[in-house]
Amino acid sequence: MNFANRTPEVTPSPKGKRQARKVLLVDDSRAQRNLIGVQLRRAGYAVTEAASGDEALALCDGLEPDFILSDWVMPGMSGLDLCRAFRARARKVYGYFVLLTSNAEEGDIARGLDAGADDFLTKPIAGQELLARLSAGERILRIEEELRASNDQLRRALDKLEETQAAIDRDLREARKLQQGLVRERAGRFGPLQLSLLLRPAGHIGGDLVGFFPINADRVGLYALDVSGHGVTAALLTAQLSVHLSGAADQNVALRAAQAGSDAVTPAALAHFFNNMMLEEMSTDSYFTMIYAELNHLTGRVQMVQAGHPHPMLQKPDGRVLKIGNGGMPVGVFDNPIFDEIEFTLEPGDRLLIASDGITEASSSAGPLLGEEGLEAIMRTNAFLSGHAFLESMAWSVSEYCRGERLDDMSAVLIEYLRPAETVKLPRH
């Protein structure tokens, strides 16, 4: 591993005092080594001497010098070759390399820098200049040590962050299972009416919720919710809302009146109940859009409230797609909201699609929103499919449209009024 991609620990010296910098002095002349070595030792450096480039290279493994002062011209391995070999070795810390030369021409300096030298000193070497050059090198080494120490701290912080992120991911995966469990049934059949549900969060967890529950012998309640925002906050609110819309009569707000002997709460009254609950009981800036409907599966009659949710799309047997509702206000924003109350009757062969804005507002990075026109096109294209096959094909089309970069949750409720089976007369032979 090269120095460039290693960040070792910086070892402080005892009692807070900096350890003496290690200098490897390389020169084939003993007299030159003695002359320079004396000056360095007096200045507080720990000096090791080598008489050749090969000897110096062998010492580098155990010594790991802070500075190398090497004569350029030596028998065998030159100072330039030593510099190249030193830079090619794996090191824990940076080493500051100074070439000693008798003739520092411009071409020599260029070659030395290309080989990895940090500085040059011209012989004969003045003691004051030598110490000044090493002092400049000291600043470089201190900066490098501080960077290594900062990198070590950053790496430890990143390691802890990765551990924390892994724990969060595990929790979110479990939360996803729990949230998917809020939708207890993904399909239901009530007389000629078939219900199918789609719930596809953009991340681990989301803020969409769909479901249905029987009200009495001839009616079923169905809902689609979309909480503002994403992630944990939205998921917690959907979990609380699911309690109020669960199949248990003692918890389901719509069924409490029916349990007392009177009729179930109307769709509009349910929307106002949730609006008051959001404003009076919850300390949150979140809100949600909703469609709640009562469906009479004996007559096909639908009573619906629309509270800011995208328009339901009614597809007729001939393929025409009609937009239902005028919009209404979201739940949890205004003290006296106006919700859209809708009544209509489904006929054999009709199908009603209630989709979240994660479908109609899907877009690619460079393209427009899918929009209601795009959803209509998907419905017409998939008119021959029904139930979950239709919903899965729709979800695939949306993902393809946004090229897999879906940023919002995707949910839908599909209500199909199945035609009665026809008797086919076989020809007589």
C-alpha cells in the first residue's frame, strides 16, 4: 500500500514532547557525513548515516526516516535513483527528500522534482541554510501529520456512521414488513364487485395506505390515504390512521356508530373527524389526502368523499375513461375544510381506479409528469387485464416512465364490477 492511500495513527511522544525527527544522511564521503551530521545532532535531530544508496534503502524499512539528505553523485546507486526507489516503496508516513548537489542546474532540478525530491541544497552546505530548509520541511510534515490525524478521526466517524446506518436499515426493513402488514388483505370479492390493492413505497417505508372493510351485509368501506412527506414521520401517521380504519369494530371510526345500532359514519363525516383529530390532537405539520367510499355491492351505489386526493378514474366497458370528483381540500390543513362529496352508480363492466399522486406525478429526469392523460393511456392499454395483473402492469409502466427513479410512494385501489357469466349455447350435431 502506497503512502497516498494509507492514513496511519500519529503516535505522540511521552509527556507531550515531540520526538526528535529522524534524518537519514546518505553520502559516500565520511567527512561530508561527519560535517553535516554534527550540525544536525546539535539542532536536535536523530541522525542515521549510510555510505551508499543501497545501504540507505535497506535502512528505510526499519527506520522510516522523516528526512533523507542524499548526495546526488555516488558510486552505484545515485541520489536520484535512491529518490525514485524511496518514493516507490510502501510507507506509513511521508518522508521529506533533499538532494545534495554540487551543480544545481535548471535541468537537474527538473529531473530531481520528477523523481520525487522535495528540495535541493548546493554544496558546500551552510549550516544556517541547512537548518532553514529542514525547518520548512518540518512545516510540511506537521501539516501531513495533522491531515492523517484528521483522516483517522473521519474514518472512525464513518465507521460508526456505517454501523449506525446498517442498524437503521435493519430497523427500516422490519418496519417495512410491519407497514405492509397494515394492509391485511390485498384483494376481496363482494358479490359482483372485485377489489384489488396496490401498495409500493418508494423507500423502505412510506406514507401511503389503502384498504377496505365490510360495513354490513350489503356495503363495504374502502379508503386510500397519502400522508405528506416520506419516511418515518409519514409511516408513523399512516400506522395511527390504520388503527382508525381497521377491521375491528371497536377501533374503526366508521363502524362505531353501526356498533351502537345506528348507521355507519358517512364518508364526509369521517373526513371531518380526521381533520379535527389532526388539528386538535396531533402536534405535527403533516397532513394527508384521502378518498373514502362506501360501496353497496348489491346496487353498485358509491358514496365517496374526496379530500385533496387525485381524481378517481372510471373506465367504462367501451374503454372510455371518466374523471370523477372536483378535488376537495386536504385533511389537517384548514379549520373548516370543504371536501368533495360524490355519489354515482357502478354498472356491470365498469372499473374504478383510485391512484395516489405517486402515479400521476411520476416523471423522468428530463420529461414531464405522467399526469392523468398518461394514466388514462395506461388504463386503455391494459383494458384486457384485471385485478392484480392490471395493477402490476400499471406499476411497471410507471416505473418504466420514470426510468426506475421513482421518488414517491405508489398506491392504488381497483374496483371492478364484474359482468355476470354468459351462457354459451353449443351447436347441435
